[in-house]
Amino acid sequence: VAKSDQPTVTHTHEDTGQITLKPLDLNDVDQITLNADASQGEVHVEVLDDSGRRISGFSKEDATTIHGDGLRHSVSWKENEVADLSEGMCILRLHLNHATAYALNLERSSGVTR
């Protein structure tokens, strides 16, 4: 996989902010991991449809809170998994509170990490 195929996120924020990525194909994605430093805060990841509307069960409020400094924080939601998403393009939005995000990885069932 070419390096340009990996969604790259670089954001340092001393207070709060959000990052909205371009639409991504999440079909066959088994897991999403985030390289982030949330040791002084937290990160939540929500999923939007390709029109920018929140998807039920994948909102900021449904997201599990990411804390700490790590290369592979697991991105998850309280009652849903990424595999539960309908086919089609989705938009990921990161909500940062006193946190820094560096990169997002999509781990596909085909074994390809992007």
C-alpha cells in the first residue's frame, strides 16, 4: 500500500478541537487504531455518512474515550463495531480535548493496513 493511501492526521491542540477526514471506504475494515497523545485529555471518534450526518450508534457520545499516549489506541463505540456500518463511504471525525492526534490506521480483513 502506498504511503499516500494511509489517512494521515497531524493535529496539536492545547484546548479543544476537531478533525474531519475526507470520505473513506470502511468496507472490510476490522479495526481502526489511532496514534495519539491524550495523556492530558481525551479523544472521541465519531462516524458520519457521506453527507456529513452522524450515524446512529457511532456518534461522539457513543464513542469510547481514548486516554493516554499510544501508537495504537483502539477506536471503538459502546454498542457497535466498525463492521456494523453499512456499505458506502463514511467520514471520520476526531474530537480532541487537550490531545494530539498523529495518524489513523484502518486494518482490513484482507490483511492490508492503510
